[in-house]
Amino acid sequence: ALLQRVLRERRTPNSCPTASSLLRGAMARRGRCAPSCLRKAKRAVSSPTAAADTPLTWLRIPLISDTEERVPDAVTKTEEASIPASSLAGSVDSTAASTTEGAADAAIGCDASKGCATEVATIDEEPQRRSQQRQPSHLQPPRASARGSSQRSASSSATLPGMIMLEMNCDMLCVRTMHVSYVDPDGNPKQKAKSGYHAKVLLLPTCRDIEVSFSAVGGTSVYKVDRSQAQSPWVKDAAGQYVPERFVYASDPPQHLQFFVRGTTLHSWVSDVDERQGSQSLLELVSRDFLCVVSMQVAYTDKVGRRQEWSGSGYKVKCHLQSDATEVEVSFSAVGGRKVQKVDRRDPQRPWIEDANGKHPIEKFVYATCPPCVQYSIRGSSLRPYIVHVCEQRIVEECDGDVVGGAESGAGNMDLRASFEVAPDEVPSIGGIVELKQPHSSFLLPSEVALFEPTQAEIFHVRSGTRQIFLNTPLTSAENEALGKMHSLLAQRGIGGDAGDFPKYMEQHALRMLQACKLNVPKAVEMLKTCTKERVRRLPLAEADVEQDLKSGFIYWHGRDHQCRPCLVFRLERLGAIAKDRERAVRAVMYTLEYALRYAMVPGRVENWVVIIDLANIMSVISPLHIGSLVSVAAAIGTTLEKVYCGRMVWIKIINMPGGALLNRAINGAIPAEKKDKIGFPRDYKEDLAKHFEANQLEQRYGGTAPDLEPAETYPYHFFPRPRGEVAVRGPAHSDASEMGAPPSHDEIQDAVDFSLHECTNLAFHEGQLWDNSSEHSQRRWLSKARGSSLTPASAEALTELAGGEAVAACRNMDEWFQIVNPAAVQHNRADFASKSMSSESEKSTEESSESEKCSEESSESEEVVDSEGFTHVSL
């Protein structure tokens, strides 16, 4: 690889380095080299006939490790970064090097059979790739990756083997610049500078006289402080002048140097310096008020699978872990005091978090793989310590290729944790389940659900008249009036500014809360506190935190009813140890419900769920001594369903009730009259459920054809094709079967099976909009977004009238749906179709006459037409 670079540099007209300097640098890095190999290399370089594409299978120079294959500093003055591992000539194997932040100088490598053609192409593409990597993270396109893909490897955060990493981490008060001067292996003085909130510089290990200093962009230099004292006072010289901060390493510097810079543009200082090996990560606990001595406990699994523990105490505690550690758990306590308990760091008041059991949970941070660097700031006395701030260094991963998906990045368009680690008023109204690793169902969101058109009887309940569809649909005058009163009351209480705007987490749920409170505005405003306490402060929920409880099988989604509403199944006999812990039960229920809102619902079309509560074997499984805890768990679940997720449940079927008809009548008599139409105790539940579901949507135990699930099989959740049966393949996706024509054929039913569209949607699609017309200000907040939504014909007609006559088109087929929801996928399909068309034309031109006759016979049976939009329509 080194020789290939030398040969390439010999062809460059204005190349700075010489062959000898490159080889000297390589020898210094490797320590030694066989004299015969060195002579062969020099002879090849000095030969006037040596070409860049000469196979190098004869060369046996000891290879540098893949991550050390860097250009010496004399070669180029661009920024350093990792180089992808390449395939080298000969029989030497190379492993892939992980990519870190920064820009790669070049990919050094060639194939023995192809010379250096690959290398030349890589170098030509390098300037463009380097410019892409310099883009800020918010300007880079979102990446699309397969569901269940592996997480960032732990090694990606480590210093590259054989290199020196100088790293600067800053607070967000201002942008700083790190200045690095050094002498390279050839004895030439060099300088580098990088600016930002986080910056890295990579140097060769043989560099010497390294000097590091800092400055604030638009401000002054970073001056020296005495870090040995708690207050970190400024250091002055004999003349009373401030001393600029400089770090000098004449020789043998640490492999990884990390500087933490704090302060403003005029008063910045280096608060901490960490020195460690390149294969280590940093976990640091820092006391901000020095009120007590604190301790940090770390438990992790090493690379051989053994569980290890570490602890340390002081005002500033550092733990250097190997970057290949997994299942890392970090907790804290005050020496002579109590363990650190959770607070809501999104709230400026830092209130203590209280779980469903009435207890304050212990603060614990769990990482599947070892993070590169995390700094925890702690405050408080020995009896009331709390973590006030967490600063985690995140690795920005690059992804090649175009993106076809929603607006969010992440595997399967997952919600990002950072979106929910914000102020409570800014938490999104749905979602919050993060770090999903299990795959979604292949029929989670089929097209018949995405295009479902509810009837008026499904928008408003037939008997009670209560609203069931709230979003992307017009509201009544009474509802708009109640929303206006709610805005006024919020403004009076100092919430949402002068206009009393709803907090983000309740923008789409305000009317549901009003309906649950029977349009009583003060009660609806009080429900905000319940929503904040029960939902907002528990988010985000990571899959790993609740996966064990989800696979207990006591709550899960299984199929959809005829109106495409997902079915929630409770199996209380499977509660087990969860019955003794209300918090575990609430978190499992909340995760399950948020999953449906985030991935399985379509605003304005499908917004509700149905529930089956199975009480089979409950008396034989649950001890009478645990009845009290079971009741408290049921009450906690009821609060979650009734207040946090109000207006979502259409009906409940309670089956296998112990005690017979007498107990059924007693319970039925205790149900409020307005809710009796939603709760049923069917005697023959299989016959009753058959009226609401297709057979393939139910387990066999409930009269369906789907196999009965064991507890561990209930998660990931199960969804199935054709929830509406024969109706799904006739005309528009309308729920009223009487409007359709003749029953479809068997082939038509088979063609109705399609794929899930959840990968093409994002959080905004599933949130929808509440068409609040209580004021012009409220209308402006949602009107433009509503125009770009997938609407039913009734909603599109109503929005046209609300928008002053500007026509708004309805969405009734998949072509229109993709154009509205995910135009990127449409562009991708067009490009893919064009490339396939060109390929097929090329193949046809080389076919023999017999094949042409065969194709003509087949074309008589099918007709293929390409419309003006570039889509292919095939009539059989």
C-alpha cells in the first residue's frame, strides 16, 4: 500500500514528498524492515519504467495495520481521518477499519489482478467525499438503514491504532479553535487548526514537540486556570498578566488526549484534561458544587463475556473502560449518604421523578456498547444528590447512497432519543419508543389501512355520538368553541404565551381531553398534569428496558378488525411478577400503546383500537394474597388508558370471566351507563369476535386461524394482511361493504396482499393535525401542514372550504399517497425504472429471433403501459 502511494505521487506534477521520505516515515512507524525488502522498494521507485499499475505480488514489506495506512503529514495538508481497509496484493489479509469523524485522505490499496485502477478511481472521488464529510450534521441527508441492523461498534470510538488523537470537547456557549503545532517524522515543523464544538486531530506516533493551545472564535485566547483548586482561579505571571493555556509534549505523548473547554468567548478555560490509551473510553463524574463526596459505580461485560465491576469516589471521578465493553451500567451515590435518584432534567426546576409505585427511581444509565465519552455533572447534598447534566459524545456515522424513506434518520425511521430529551412542552405528542432492534411485522401498515376511509358512523359513535376520529378532519362549532376557551384559560395561567398555545405533547390530544371531561375546560387543563406525570416524564422508552416484560405475553397487539383498528390483547394470567410492580406494568402498557400510535395508526383514517381482556385461569394463577397488588396494578393501567390515552378505545370484550353469569351481571351493573355500550361480556366470545374480525386476524383460542402464541412469541407484535377481507380489493378503501360491487375472485384477493408502508412514513405523518379553528392564530399553526397531508374525500372537501376555496385533492390510491407522503421514494422508483428499461432494451437487441417470437407470444397476453409520471401499469 505504501509503494502504491509512492508510485502515484511520482506521477503527480507538483508532488511535495519524495520516495525516500515516504519510506523513512514508514520505517519509523513500523520500527524496522528487512533490508532486502527495502532495497526492492527503492529499486522499484527509482526505476524509470515503474508504472502505477504494476502488480506488487513480489513485494514482501511488513504491512502496516489497516488503520495505520495513513499518508504521512508531508504528503498532504488536508485533514486526517480514518481510511477504509483495502484489499492488498499478495497473501496478506487485512481487516476493515472503523470510520471515525473527519475526512479521509485517501483509500490506499489495490488489487494484484487489476493493478491500481481501483485506487485511481478512489482518489478522484476523494475531494467530493471530503467536502461531504465537512458538512454540519443538520445539513447532511438522513440515512436509511435496514431494521435490526447492528449498532455502532465499540471500536469506532477508540483512537486509531498507532495514531495520536488530540480531541477537544466544548460546551455550547461559543465555538472554539484548537491549534496544534508539531514536528513531523522528517523534521519539518507543521501546524494544524480545527474549529467547532467538537474537534479531532490525528498525528503520527513519531511526531514530537507537540504543542496544543485554544482560542474562542470571535473572542480571545483560552487562558490558564489552576485546575487543582475547586474554583479554578486564573493563573497570572510575575507581571500580573494572564497566561495563555498551552500543553506541550516533547516526546512520547499519550495515545488519546481529550481537552474539555468551558466558558464564554471572552472567558474560556480548559476545565479538564484526560489522558488515556487509544482503546479506552471515558466515563467521568464531576461535582459542580462540591457539597459532598460522590461515588460512581460501573458494571460491564468484558470482551470474553465476564461481568466486571468498578467504583471510584471523589469530587471528580474518571473511569477508563475498554471500548469493546458491552452492557455498561452506570449508577451513583453520595459517600455517607444515599444513592442518586432520578430527576426530570428537561424541566428547569429539576423535579424528582415518581413512578407508579410512589417511589423515586434510582438514576442509572445503561449502554448496549461502551460510549466513547460521557460526562455526568452532579449537584446536591449527601442526602439529595442528583445528576444535573449529561454530556455524551456521539459518533456521527456516514452512509453512502441515496435515501428512500421518511424524513427521520435511523433504522426503520425510528424516533431519535434526542427528540424526546427536550423540555416537557416540546416533547412530541406520539412516539418516544427508541432504540428498536426487533423487526416490525411485514403487514404493520398495509395500503388498505393507509387509504382506509371511515364512514360518518365511524367518525362519531353510533349510540353515544362521541367523536372517534379527531385528526385531519373538520370539527364542529361546539368543539371549536371549547378549544377557544381552553386557549384562554391556558393564557391566564401563563401557559403557551398570550395566545395560550397548547404544549407540543397535547396539540393533537386537546380535543380528546375535552371530550373525556365532557367539555369541562378546567378539568381538561388539569389533565395536562396527569399527562406530564404519566407519559412525558417516562419518555423516551428504550426497547431493551421493557423487552423482558413485553415477552411475558400479558399485553400485545394481534391483528386488526374490519375497520382496520389494531386489536390489543390482555392475558392477565401471564402477569407474573409484574403484578407486584405497578411501574413495570405501566411502562409495558405505555410502550405498547405508543408503538401503535407511532407505527400502526393513520390520522383521519384509523385512530382507535379495540381490546380483548382474557381472564382465563386467573384465579388458579394469582394467589389471594396478591389481590391487593393486582388491584393497584389494574388501577394504574386504567389511569393510563383513561387519562393519558383517552378517546382511543372503541370497545372492550371481557372473556373467560370467572364466577359465571352472576358475577358478570354484578360487574355490568357497576359500569357507568355512558360506557356500557363499549364494554361487553360475550357468552360465546368466538361467535361474537367473528363479527368484528377476519379469521386470519385472531388466534385459534379466540376462534381465528392464526396460531396461538406462546408468551415469548408475542413480541414483536403480529399483524396480518387483508384485515377487511373481500372488501379490501373492491374499489376505494371504504368500510361500507354495501357500496361495493360483486364479490372478488380468489386471484383478486391474493393480489390484495401487499407490503407494509411504515418504512416510508415518519413521525409527522402519524401525528396528524387537529383542525383547530377557534382563532385565526390557531388555524395558521396547522393549515399549511394539512394541505400536504393524505386526506379522505370528505376531509379534502372541508379543507378546500376552510382554505378559502383553494382546491385540496383527496388521496385515494398509492400513486397519490407516495407523491404526498414520500416523494423521495417516487423519484427513486423512476430512476430505478429508467435504469431497468435501458438494461432491458440492451438485452432485447442481442436476443435471437426465436426469443423475439417467444416474447411476442407473451406480450399478446399482457399489455404494459408507461404513463406520463413514469410508472408502469400492466394489464393481464
